[in-house]
Amino acid sequence: MWTVPALLDELAADPDNMTRKYRAVFAQGRGVAWAKDDTYNARHAIPVTDLRQWVKENLAG
């Protein structure tokens, strides 16, 4: 198990490493969020679905 300080140290040593960025952010329990209107999909009118809807359409029998 990695500690938050250890993950932040790894990130500091390699700040452009996206895997280390995600590990450090999510380990802190904050996650990430952004306005839906600012997403690529919204700007280009690309339909998306949430997990519950995808399961209903693809796995529900």
C-alpha cells in the first residue's frame, strides 16, 4: 500500500508522469471534476451515458 506522502514524492520526482498524477490526486480522496459544458463531448455534441444507463442497455437481460 502506498501512502499519500510517498505518492506525492514520486510525483515531485517525475511531474509529467500522468499515472503518478492520477495516483496522487485520487489517493487524497478528492478526485477531479469539471463542468460538463466544458468537455470535448459537450462542445461537439457527442452523446455520452453514465454507468447505470450503459449497464441497463448492455448487460440487463
